[in-house]
Amino acid sequence: MKKVLIANRGEIAVRIIRACHELKLQTVAVYAKEDEYGVHRFKADEAYLIGKGKKPIEAYLDSDDIIRVAKQTGADAIHPGYGFLAENEEFARKCQEAGITFVGPTVQQLQIFGDKVAAKHAAVKAGLHTIPGTADPVASLEEVQEFGTKFGYPIMLKAALGGGGRGMRIVNDESELASNYKHAKSEAKQAFGSDELYVEKYLDHPKHIEVQILADQHGHVMHLFERDCSVQRRHQKVIEIAPSITLSAQRRAEICQAAVNLMQSVAYQNAGTVEFLVTSDDFYFIEVNPRVQVEHTVTEMITDIDIVQTQLKIATGQDLWADIHLPKQEELTMHGNAIQCRITTEDPENKFLPDTGKIETYRSPGGLGVRLDGGNAYAGATVTPFFDSLLVKACVQARTFDDAVKKMTRVLQEFKIRGVKTNIGFMLKVLAHPTFRLGEAHTTFIDDTKELFL
Ligand code: ADP
């Protein structure tokens, strides 16, 4: 591997370019017309316009055009980042056919984990607990009704191909069933191209705990401990921490081992995340994200392992231990506590609608234990409505969780961003809340806590 094309934009494209340059790999960026001034374009060694005449998001989904650029520039690998084509098995196959290394898992692994029903089957086979639910997509409203009667409400309708916190609906009682079922089906069809739904018990106040996995092509699988991503708004992560501060050592060991078992059972290769919902008495598998995640940063901060560099090395066939020299599982330690806040250009005072416009002032924080991963975050940049609203990820690491919260508070206060609205003020309220400080936030903490919105 000598030259890597990054099939993405924004902060994650920059993150991958940095990893490549540290490994002395050349980089090729691709960009949509609307990203003409995108930072990733200028950070890479070369950059090319893709998807001419297409809508902005579609440009980054234009697999043929991306492969064309890879071939023309002699790139021998493509890193897809997250989102866009990262979990697209067709794209992975096309890369393979073009003789280009796809920095990700195999096509077959993408097939399993791209379909939440297939993923659940794999998890059960590997001995993991799953949330009581239908084993397969439901064929009719009556089937859902039967499930509700048998297991009790609330229940959750989920799109088999859903993702990104979308394609889920809670049904609180039978009276809501018919209309929710209809809407969930049509939403799933529209967003994911398939109206297949399955049903699960809706868990009361769980925590979202996920395990970072690294796995090579030689059958070696290791975990890098867990992240607690319970601070969510409408099922989308807002603040992530590593490690969890409420898991017992025994529960941590069990969850991490379950994640390793699942990935081993499918001979997984690449970085990946196994997600669980954790209640006071058990932990349940929900899904695998077979790619680098937005919140990989906090794990890097407590383990010092560069996850993106490791992905690239794994893709060239290197062994986790013999070649990459990662610590053996039993020797791996973590230090301190890390927190990430996703700073977005959303307006908390206007239903979190994305704001757009020119960033007039941009002064960012720094200091010991602070990490910023930004995309187009600088004075003079224009925030367009075409892409997601993530502006910069602010991460901190400190010796204790309490110190990390204090540091993050200072970091957020130090930001001066004018010209475009951000969620910084809202995040400061979350950080100050006693429930968050005690590590007791569960997945509906934000949605349920009215004072955060005052
Ligand atoms: P996505 O792939 O869209 O991210 P996930 O399956 O990972 O969806 O779920 C995202 C979030 O939705 C979880 O972290 C949790 O907050 C909530 N969730 C999902 N399934 C359930 C469930 N059965 N009960 C309660 N909350 C759930």
C-alpha cells in the first residue's frame, strides 16, 4: 500500500489523511462541487472533483467515479471512513474487482452486519444475549400485535436495514400500533430501500455500551475496552465517554469477551464496534458497526492505540501482534477518562435545526489533554446545508472522570464561534447536570430532562 484514496469528507477525511501521512502513505482526496473549499481537499496530496452534476451527497456515493479516480491516480487502497460507502457491500466488491484494497471488512461481513436481523442471528449463534424480539422480519401487523400481547408494551419497531439512529419507532400501547406500523414501514422503505421491520421489547432506561474491536486477517481479535454512549438525543449520540464509569470490572470483562466472541465467530477483520444495551441485570447485543466510528477518538485517548492507522495496517495483511506490535490483550491497559462532545451547527433554541452561513469568528481551545478533530471549522468557512452538521469533535482526557468533566467544561467555554449557531451552550448544561456527573445518564436522559431545554 502506497497511496490511499479517502472516500469521504469533513473531519473523518482529515483524520484518515493524518493517519496516512504518519505512515508515509500518499493521499488522494475526492470532493463534491459544494466542498470546493473543504479542508480535506487541501490536506491531501492530491484532490479530485467527483460526481459532476450530481447532488452533493450523491457525489460521495458515486462509487464508479471514486474508483475511476483511484485508478487514474494509482491509488492502491480506499478508506471509506464512516457513513457514505463505508458499509456498502457493492462498493467493497467493486474495489476488489478493480484490484484496490478496501480498508474494511470482507463483503460477506458487511452483508451480515448491514442487516440487523442477520447480525442478531450471528450474535445468538455466538452465545450473546439479544433483546427479546422477533427472530425475523415481521410479515404483518397481526404478527406485531401478537408479539405485543405476549411480551407486553412498550415495544420498538426497527428497520432491518436501519442505521444512524433512524428507522426506529416506539409503540407504547396497542392503540398506537397500527399507525406506527404503517409509518415505520413507509419510512424504512424511503430511507433504506426496504420496508422490512422487526420488533423488539423496548428496554426501560438502558445504557448504551459499546466495545471497540481490532481484528486482523490471521484470526486475531482483541478489544480496546468499552465506551459509554448513553448521552443521546433521539437515539443519536451526543457525548461519549471511555471507559464507562459505572460498569463493574466483572461486567466489563463479560461484555468485552462477548464482543470478541462474536467477531471471532465471523472471522472479522478490520476495526469494528459491537454495541450493547445494558440494564441492571443483563446486557444485550444490538448491532455491529463494521467501520471506524465517530467516537473512536476517546478509546484512542485512553489506550494510545491509533485505530485508523491500525485499520490501514490490517488491510495490508499485518498481524496485530507480530507486525503491528500492539499489546497482548492481557497486557492492554487504559489510563484516565476521556470525553468527546460532538459540536454541531445545530440551534438548540430552534428544535436543533441545522444552522448555516459563514463562520465569522473561530477561536478554538487547546492545552493538556485536549484533542480537536475538525472538518471545515475555521473563520471564513461556510457551513452549507448539504452535509451533516458536525463541525468539530472536542475530546479531553484527564486522570479522573471528574477532572475530565471540568476540563471539557473549560474547553467548551473557551470556544468562540460566531456567525453560525452551535450546540455548545446546550452541551454545557448537560455537563453540569448531576445525572451526567454521576455517570448515571441512560439513553433517554436528554429527551427526558426538561431543564436542559430551559
Ligand atoms: P442505529 O443503527 O440507528 O444507530 P441502534 O440499534 O444502534 O440503531 O440503536 C440506537 C439507539 O436506539 C440505542 O443506543 C438506544 O438508545 C436505542 N434503542 C435501540 N433499540 C432499543 C430497544 N430495544 N430498547 C430501548 N432503546 C433502544
